[in-house]
Amino acid sequence: MAYEEPVTDYDKIVENCTCAFCGSNCDDLDYLVKDNHVVGVRHACRLGASKIMEDEDQRLLVPMVRDENGELVEVDWDTALDKAAELIANSVRPLFYGWSETSIECMKRGLELTEYVGAVIDNQATICHGPTVQAVQNVGYPLMTLGEVKNRADMVVYTGSNPMNAHPRHLSRYTTFPRGWFRQRGRFDRTLVTWDPKFSDTAKMSDIWVPFEENGDYEFVDAIRAVLKGKELKKDVIAGIPKEDIVELTEAMTKVEFGALFFGLGLTHTLSKQRNIDIAIQLVQDLNAYTKWVLLPMRGHYNVNGFNIFLSYEMGFPYGVDFCRGYPRYMIGETTTIDLLNRKEPDVFMVIAADPGAHFPGGALKHLTEIPVIQIDIHWGPSTEIADIVLPGTFIGVETAGTSYRMDSVPIHMKKAIDPPETCREDEWIVNELFQRVKKIKEASK
Ligand code: SF4
């Protein structure tokens, strides 16, 4: 990696900003600002810094509507908002998807609009940590804050995730390297363990790497639980791991003072899906008969957890909530985005702060090309290619203040550091404008 000269040419430093990238929500960043642009970021990892010092070439700057030739053309805000409001007001089965990279304040407006028109509201959990949320509902959740892990944990286990690549400061800021109240020697006071079929970058720096077979997660965790309950393992090798190693690891896990298990999509998306999470939670419950253990999902987007918390608080359900009968309903496989799109139910799709064009399976994507799509975002992406109306928002945590929830459910205020481009509007303002205009259309037609 080439050496980069530190940035010295800046007008001011905005301290203690929050990174709007991964679920670690690092809130100790300093932005170096010159001429209303962030020209440097201190303390962030490369992922966070590259997003914050965004590539202006990709920025959506003006409202656009697709014309009869299939081209997106610039229009004024009133034209774009009126057209979007008309589509929503006249739709029978609208679906509002995304929300994980915007503020709680914007989600609140989105929920008002959803309830008013009887739409479905859903977020990225539907295709990522949905099995985690289901498992939490099934068997409960031995939760903690990342601060507790920093101060207390002497064993940290990562499974189905590779934080060195996906959440780069997770180890250095919260779990492994920092000195904590009861862990004054930092890394030297902790054992780092990775359970993963792959020799990931996190596995490379771990004290113990357990390479169980692909899709062997459930069997492996089940074997640890059996040992904890005093059973004898009948097979010599379980999920590719010799039984002696499983017994040794289990004993080590019972002897720590405070253990923390972190799991990612590698666990939620192997064959046993939410049952993997069920058994991981049950493992942690069993370990608590011996010593203190906690667990936490490694959430990806900086506010994906915030949406699930917000919607659960407001409606009692975490994602995929359908208001078409006038009251909230939640049924995985029925009211969740991919299933609705595969059944070709939605007739209008609004995507905010997400990129289904890049991530949805073919069948769902095909239906999106056949119905009107409204996009609210700050960047051009595959979803812009299928959007009929584009409404450019602002960058939460850089251009607009807002609230987000870290992966451990701690709410964080994200500061504004610079002014947004004059032609863009705040996400919250856009969604509220849509709500007001939809109301006007509906009331006029009564
Ligand atoms: S670890 Fe995540 S939140 Fe922290 S600076 Fe990196 S990308 Fe941003």
C-alpha cells in the first residue's frame, strides 16, 4: 500500500464525528474540512474514510425523472415530488424498502407515510440478519454493550464474520486491543478465537482458529453444548474438528471471566439459517451456568439495527411490516420484500438509502424493472438504473445530523460537519414532503 501524505491544508477540524459506514458506528472521528468539503478524516479505518471523503463523481445532485425515451432527465423538486406522490397515492400495494443508511428521524416520517397509505415497510435485515432477529424472538438474547466487552472480556470469539475486513476497528476500538478497566494489558489479557472454515484475516491474528467444515456450524456448536452438559462425544471427528479439540476449547471457554461471542452473516446464511443463531444463543445461555458469556450480531450498515429497534418499539415487529389491512402485520415469507417481489405484488417500490439493484435476486429484480421505482439516495448505483424518479438526499453524519443505533443498540447522535449541496434535500424532509403531498391527493379524491 502506497504511503499517503497526511492532509495539512484544511480550514477547520470538526471533532467527535460518527462514521456512517459499518455497525461499529465509531464516534471518535475528526473531519478535516476545507471549502465545505471533508478533505481528511482522522481515526477512521480506510472503509469509513473512503465513504466520508466521498467520490463526488458518483453523487446524485439533482432530482430526475425518466422520460419517454428511457433517459433520466433533470427536473425541479416540485415536479419530481408531485410525480412520486402521485405514484404512491394511486398505488394498491406500495413497498418502501431500505432505511438502514438514514436517520431514525427519517424512519419516523417513513412510518407515518407507510401507515397512511397502507404500505409495507422493510429494511435490509430481510436479506441479511433476518434469521438473527427471528432467533432472538425464538429464544431471547444475552446482550451487552461494546463498552462492557472492552472493560471486561478476556475471551473474544468471532464466527461467520471477518471484522478485519468488514468492521476494521472492531478489534482495535472495542474488543481485543484496547486496555479496559479489568484488562489493563489490552491484547495480552485476552484470548482471540475465530471459528470459521476460512483462514480469514481475523483468523490469521487469532490465538485459536477452529476451521470447522462449511455448513458445519450447527453440528460444531451442538457438540460444545453436549460437552458442557457432561455428555460424551460419540464421533471422533465432528464437523471436521477432532473431539479432543472440542473438549479442550469447551473447557477453555468455561474458565474465562467474561466471554463475548460475535457472529456475522456467515452464521445466518449457512444451511441451518436461524437455527444456527438459536443454538449459538443457547450455547451462551449454557455457558452462563459456568461463567459470564454474552453474544452480539455483527450488524453491517450503521443504522440497520436502528431500523429494527425503531420499528419494534413503534409497531412490535422488527422488519417486513405490512399495513394493507389498516393494522401492522408481520409474517416472514408473506410480508417480506423478496417474497412480495417474487409474487409480483408491489405496484410501486420506493427505495431509500439501499441498493437493491446490486443485491436482490434475479426474480425480485425483474419485477422491479416492471413497476415504478422511486429512489432516495446520495449515490448513483445499480438501483438508479432501474429508478423512474430519483430524489437526491443528504449524507447523514456529514451533511445532516441524525440518530443511529450501534450494533449493541446504543443510540448515537451523528453530527453535521458541512453543508449539503444546495440542490439536495434532507432525507427526512423528502419523505415528509411525499407524505404531505400524498395526503393532499388522497383528500382531494374523497
Ligand atoms: S470500523 Fe466501521 S464505523 Fe469504524 S471507522 Fe471503520 S467503517 Fe467506520
